[in-house]
Amino acid sequence: MKYNRKTKYKMSVWEIMDYELAIIGAGPAGYSASIYAGRSGIKTVVFDKIGGGGLALVSPNIENYAGFESISGAELMDKMQKHASKYANIHFIEEVKNITKNENLFTIETTNKTYTSKAVILCMGTEYRKLGIPGEQELQGKGVSYCATCDGQFFKGKNVGVVGGGNSAVIEAIFLKQIGCKEVYLIHRRDQLRAEKAIEDEAIAKQVKIMYGTHVDSIHGGQKVDYLNLHDLKKDKKFNFSVDGIFVSIGEAPQNTLAKELGVKLDEKGYIIVDRQQKTNVRGVYAAGDITGGLRQIITACAEGAIAALSSTEVLGKKYPY
Ligand code: NAP
């Protein structure tokens, strides 16, 4: 056991800069990879640019993760974090800025320090896709939001719009209605939803008002959102529509910058290409979870994280434990 000279606190032998495995992203995939790596005796560090949990953190209710009939994303992520912390050093609010490979060693530069590792698992997940229209960026946090669970409470008794026609948008609209928003308008550019029928039926039962064939052209307001400029695509008519807030829920995009810089191959949508062992085209680099595309569910992210951790034993000179 070492001692920190300044604080005199005991430091675990894991408080070092050189690791065997670095995991980037502390969502379900990263947590699961940490557990499997740590239990295989791999010295593991995890970095997350914020507080971990990924997009699962803001899921109001998860009903398809085996063993939990119903659990909030926040509670499940808290359980995973506590579990993973037993096996890996997890560094929150430490963003990885750059990863380079030299021979068989990776150098990982973060906002705090520089580390090395012999293997890397990329679990950076996805981020919310933006509309890219006038007013969106300017009014973000002033009525433009990408997360009903995070910001919905501010709109109780108010009128809001939700943009999108997939499962996420419809679930967000139902949630907003449930927490007491006055009117919830689901604004979708096509004349039918992409969401599952059961979810669509629930939205209709909950009196979510669906505006089909409608495009949001711009968002207007000063200190807060006042109205949207909408385009009725069928009638080819533009009009202003008053709302207090707008929730954009039009899918996600992979956070692939680090992967690109490492020379990792991506598919046409920007997701990392992996084989069944979660290996990428770069030896020693593995990927798991939503950043690899596919089903994008918590349970598959966890499974991929476990496989990636065990696959990394091949470059660590360790015995594959199973
Ligand atoms: P998604 O299924 O890709 O749907 C995105 C929606 O946004 C589509 O309706 C799309 O319109 C619309 N859209 C995209 N770009 C737009 C733009 N620039 N302007 C206006 N509308 C735009 O995304 P998601 O709903 O986030 O779901 C992602 C994945 O997670 C899916 O596989 C989904 O099934 C899964 N998921 C599952 C559950 C569950 O409980 N089972 C819950 C949430 C998500 P178009 O329809 O015209 O393309």
C-alpha cells in the first residue's frame, strides 16, 4: 500500500498511470466490461466525461432488463456503478481528449493527466441528434431540451412540443403528459409514426396530440421559447405555433471522434464495426454498447462489454478465463 504524500491517505496500488486496460465511457457497456476485466485480474481504469450512466441514466422506466421488472435508469446505473467500482478505478468528469497507439502501447490523454494501457475498450455510446434549425442552439436550456426526464418538471401545466416519430419521441410525449404538462403535441414530419403500435396506442389513450406531416422550421423566443415556425408539408403552409418548450427526440448519433482518430473502421452511419469478439480493425482496440449500433439496448450493451473485456486478454498476455 502506498501513501499520498500530500494527504497522507493510503493509496490503493491501483492509483497509477499505467494500466492494462482503459475503458472509455461509463455506461452499461463500460460498467459491465469493468466487472469482467477486474474479475479476470486486469488492472482497469474507466474514464467518463460526465458522471457515468450514459443515456440509460435518464430513462424514466426500464422494463426489459432481465431481473428487474421495472426500475428507473438512474437506479439501475447507480447499482451498476457501485458494482463496477469494486473492480476498476472509475474516473468521472475526466474526458479523454486523445488516444494514440505506439507499438503495442496506448497513450491516453485526458483533461487531467496522461495514462498508458495495453488495451482499450471504446464504450462512448451515442449523443442526442440535433435538428440543426435556427433558434435550437440559442434556446437550448431556455425551453429547448433533449431529455424529458431531466427537464420535463419545468413544464408542468404548460404546453410543449415533442419532435420525432420513433419510440423515444412517443415515450417522451407520454411521460410529459403523465407528469402534468397541459397539452403535449407530437410533431412528426411523416404521416405515420415509426414507433411500436403498443406505444402509439398508449400515446393516443393519454391524449397526446399528434401533428403528422409537420416540419419544425425554426424556434423563436428571447429568454424562453415562445413559438415554433411550423411547415404543414401536405398543404405546403407555414404557420407560427405557440409552445412553452420543445423536446427534440429524433434519434442518436455515435460519439466516434476518438475512434476515427485511432483509425478504427466505422460503418456508413458512423458506428464502430466489430466482430463477434467485439474486436475492431485496430489490434488491442475493442468496442461495446450503443457505439457499435445494432439493437442498442442495455442488456446487449452489457453483454458486449463482458465479451470485449474477456477478448482483451489476448493482448494482455493473460489466459482467457472461460
Ligand atoms: P428512431 O427510431 O431512429 O426515430 C427517430 C425519429 O426522428 C424518426 O421518426 C425520424 O423521422 C425522426 N427524425 C429524424 N431526423 C429528423 C429531423 N431532422 N427532423 C424531424 N424528424 C426527424 O430513434 P429513437 O426513437 O431514438 O429510437 C432509437 C432506437 O432505440 C430504435 O431502435 C428504437 O426502437 C429503440 N428504442 C426502443 C425503446 C423501447 O422501449 N423498446 C424505447 C426507445 C428507443 P422518420 O420516421 O421520418 O425517419
